[in-house]
Amino acid sequence: MKKISYEKFIHELSVVFSDDDIVKDMILDAEDIAKYGEKRIALENLLENIYENEIIISLELIDIAEDAFSDAPNDYDKEIISDLRKMMRGNLKNDEYFEERLIKSDEEVAHYEELVAKVCAVRGENDRGVQNGYGILTSIYQNRLNLLYTSGSRNGEIRETYSNLLKYYAKIWESDNSYFELIKVLSLAVLLNIDSQNESLTILKDKIRESGYADYLVDKLMRFIDNSWNGCCLEFKWEKTYEPLKEIADCKDKAQALLLLKEYLDNQWYDIHKDCAWYDTHKTSKTAYYGYWSFEAGAIVKILSLDDSMLEKQAYYPYDLVHLI
């Protein structure tokens, strides 16, 4: 057991989870064991508790823990490190879970598209019920896209799902809709190389422009998607959301920008979304978990042409989408 790495892990974990009483108690228990010269057992117990309680820790912390074991790692040490990496990478549910959720998603799509088509034929697209149906389909396709990417599905399926998501999202978008949702849709347009003349994207762009929507990140994404976009807002429409990305996007030093982005992903991104419906869904017994992905971080990397090799194994970073050809 490397004493320096063990102590660094305990210190870093204490800083990251300074407001989490459960983790603080775990650390105290580990330190009690370590007092008797059993740092290896202390760290093993601590990591096991973190895993069993489905507490997501950063790749950096996992690397430090692995280094602490590196002088003479046993099979159990290797297994717990591997389990933590799998959990961090989004593998919080097994393949059967994703297969079942995707089948259910297909059934929901078929049901609501048929229902909406029937109502639309009678009442027209502006009917309240039709608009509500479009909203439901938007939500289904958003969740389906996350499921596909988390489960490692083919890019073609992801593209097709995004195309449908964009079609319905453009129909229902209003300026007071979810900001997080808008950023996700636009970030995916960047990552999937959606043509600026795409019909659904054009409808969405026109709606955003006509509403006078002013937001730094929306304009940043839009200017990359469509070089004719002239919005250049310097502020964010909503506070305590993606403000850290402005410092990253405006940074002239690419190496520094990448370090700032890693800090954002490791220590800020997940908690920024604590009020979102999907937050901590991996801890529930319900079928509400679809994967956690920072698509906007991937979009920023693509826009800035950063070397993201150091982020390949980061928990929330959609590395494969960033490198989609």
C-alpha cells in the first residue's frame, strides 16, 4: 500500500464530498481502521462502501486509489477498481436492462405516433392534444437516444433517433421551455454534424431567432451549426447552469481549456443538474435511468478542436460522439 496515494485519496475524497454526511462517515470508518496500520483494508472497505451505495467518483480519484494498491494489488483490489470504473462509465445497469428499456421505448413510440397522427388528422397540428403528444414523443426520443448511446448502440440508430427527436422538439419549442433540454438538442446537432439547412433545425433556428432568445451558449452552438447565425450574447439566460463553459470556450490556451473542462466534468457537471428529473436515477429500482452524458462538453471540444484524449474514460464525456465521422 502506497501511503502517499492512500492519504491523497482520502484528502481528495473529503474535499469533493465535503457536504455529504454519508461519505464523510465512510471516510471516518476507514480512518479508524487505518490507525491500526491496515490502510489496505481501510481503502478496500471504503471503496466497497462507495460502490455498494452507488456513489459516483471521478476517474482521477479511481486512478489515485488504484495507485495506492499498485505496489502489490490482489485480485479483490483489481476487481473493486474495475467495478468502480464500470459504474463511472455509465454501466450502472446490465445489458438486459437496456434491452428491455429499448423495447419499451419502441412500443411507446409506435403507440404515441399512431395516436397523434389520428388526432392530428381530425383536429390539426395546432390542437392542444396534438402538441402534448409531440411533447411526449420528444421526451421518449430524448430518453431513447441516451439509452442507445449508453448501451453502445450503432451510430446509425442514434442519428435516426436524433432526427425524430429534432422533428418533434422543433414543433413544440417555446422560449420558456427547459434550458437544459435546448442545450442538449443543439449540442447533439454539433456532435452529429447536422446540416444547417435541415428542415427541422431550420424551424427551431427561426423560432429561437424570432423569440429574441439571448444566451451565450445557445449562440456559441448556433454559430458552429450555422455560420450565418449572428447572435453573440455574452451572458447566460439562466444562472447557475453552464457558466463554467464560458471560461473554457473563451480560453486562448487549448491545454488550459482542456484542464478546465476536465475540472468541470469531474467536479461540477453532475451537481449542476441536481434538480433534473434524471438526477440519481441509477439509485432507484424504477426503470428511469438512461445514462448520464455531458453532450455540451463534447460540443465545446469539437468547436474548439481540443485534443480530448485525456477525457476518453471520463464518466460523463461522450468521447465516441465527439469523434464521429
